[in-house]
Amino acid sequence: MDDKTAQPKGGVYAGTFDPITRGHLDIIVQAARVVPRLIILAAVNADKHPVFTDEECVDMIRHEIDAYVKPLLAAEGVVCDISVEKYAGLTAAFMEAHNAPFYIRGLRPGTDFDNEYPIAMAGRREYPAFQPLFFVASDANLNYVSSSIAREMARLGGKSLSAHVTPYVEEKLKQKLRPPAP
């Protein structure tokens, strides 16, 4: 039996996670309830002009998985092997190499589906077993949470950053983007 067939099929949740938000965590929890193995793929994308380095994003994701996701899943009796990796290539190729046909995405109201559908179809052309799994926020308050909004709020000294990110990530954002004193 080769390595691919020895491991259970898994899912990949890819993104830049710059930074990881409460919305991302919600999607991770939902996906972990469905797939036995979940890889959070911190995609390297310099075109997005990230605030955090790839390593910082991976560290934050791992912290949030250990501090928030795993305890929540354990309390529910959910078993899912969750790992975090950094990758700069084609997501479909990574998925195929790791026997992970489930492409995990979160959909917010508006244009998310219109953006995600062509990506999913391109992924399927690259990796025929590619199967998109779309999730919506389990809490309506997460519908408009995004990394870009969290970064902008931190940059401008917003007061409601905690609605977007955990206290740990909030502190990391403030360290990077604290506005200059008036």
C-alpha cells in the first residue's frame, strides 16, 4: 500500500491568513467536523503585500489551532488530524500529492461564490478528484470579517478589532501596525 492510500483522504484550506481571523477559525472548526484530516495551507503570495512573514502567519495559525480549535473539537469529541504547512505552488498539485481532494472554502455574502467557483473548476481540471466544500459562517457576525479589514483597523487604531481576531492575533497586529502617537 503506498503512502497516499495509507492515509485517510483529507481537506486543504488554503489562504494567506494575513492574519488568521475568527472567520477563518470558524471555517476550520466546521471543516474539521467533516474531514478526518485537514491541512491549513498558508499560501505564499507576495503579490498581496503581506504584513506578516510566511513564518509569522504559520506560527499564528498553529497557535490558534492549539489554543482555540483543538480544545473546542476535543470538547465535542471530534477527532481530526490538523496540520499547518506553507506552500508556494499550485494548490491542486499540493492536494493531489497529499491525498487531500477536499478543497475547503468559506463563503461570505456577496461575491465570494463568484470568485471561488472558477478557482474550483480550474482545480478540478488539474486534479480530477478535487472536490470543493463550501462553508458559510456559523455566526452571522462573522459574515464580514476579513484579514484586510482587521489589518486596516489595527493600522488606524480601531476599537473593535476583537470582533475580527482573537486577543493573541490582535496583539500581533498591534505590534506590527500600531499607529503613531498623535
